[in-house]
Amino acid sequence: MLLRIDHVGIACHDLEAKIKLFSELFELEVVAREVNEEQGVKEAMLRVSGDSYIQLLEPLSPDSPVGKFLAKRGEGVHHVAFGVGDVSDTMEQIATKGVRLLDEKPRHGSMGSSIAFLHPKDVGGMLTELVQGAKPAV
Ligand code: V0V
Ligand code: CO
């Protein structure tokens, strides 16, 4: 069902400062940047290797998911995203297991991907994202 860890999402107050920190500390390249209004974030993807990334997330507003998370918990790991072959199929399979889906249908994600979230309370306290990449999974 899960093909790989696609990315680890990290909530931060200042995207540029954290890009500098992570890119210098781990010698990573920024491969994409995007403002995603629907998700309420400004984000950057830093490639670790292949299709595996660190995603840095700055909220667009305090009442967005990442804005609320920062107010409650401060900066740190916000979600883990798994690569899947077909996000709609995986959502259907997971729904049959009684886990709450936070999205009724796939949404637009970073780098042209299709994404969906699972409720953290049903996944051991971990906000979980499913990602179908823009190019076919290998
Ligand atoms: C909240 N909770 C979390 C959490 N956020 N637990 C683990 N990790 C997180 N990130 C806990 C929270 O402490 C509460 O537990 C409980 O879940 C309900 O939270 P809440 O504060 O009452 O509710 P909200 O309104 O903060 O909503 C939380 C959820 C929301 C997860 C439902 O953030 C959401 O829908 N997230 C999905 C969308 C998203 O996160 N987008 C930004 C990334 P207690 O206190 O009751 O025990 S965008 C992205 O990744 C993109 C674009 C991409 O990858 O391409
Ligand atoms: Co993400």
C-alpha cells in the first residue's frame, strides 16, 4: 500500500530562515517552492534523495492547520507523507479500516502531486499524508 516515505513536513514561523538552516546543515537543495492557498501554507521542498524530501511549512494565517499547530505546539514535525500508487484507491482502502479521512477527495499538493490527509488521532498521534506524485510511481 505504501511505497516510500515521500516527505516529513516541518512547521516553522520563518520559511526562509529554516530553508537556510536545513540546506546548510544537511547540504540539501531546494527543488520546489509554492504558496498553497487551499492548505494555508507557503512551502519548500528540499530533496534528501530520489523522491524523498523535507517539506518546510510556514502558515499563511494563524487559523490555518499549520498556524494552529504552531500556536499549540510550536515549531517541529507536523506530518509524515507516504508515497502511494493511486491516492483515491488508497483512500478507499483506508476508509474501510475505520480511519477518518480529512479529505473527501484528493487535493492539490506540492510539485503537482495529489494528496489526502488521515486524522492524527486514528494513526497513533501522527498526522499522515498520502501522496501520489505527478509522475508515475516506480
Ligand atoms: C492537530 N493534532 C495533531 C496535529 N494537529 N496531532 C499530530 N500532528 C498534528 N499535526 C491533534 C491536536 O493536538 C488535537 O489533539 C487533535 O489533533 C485535534 O486537533 P485540533 O487542534 O482540535 O484541530 P485542528 O483544527 O487543529 O485540526 C487538526 C487537523 C488539521 C489535523 C484536523 O490540521 C487538518 O485538517 N490538517 C490537514 C491539512 C494540513 O495539515 N495541511 C497543511 C500541510 P488533542 O489536543 O485533542 O489531544 S499542506 C501539505 O503538506 C502539502 C501542501 C503537501 O504536502 O504538498
Ligand atoms: Co506535506
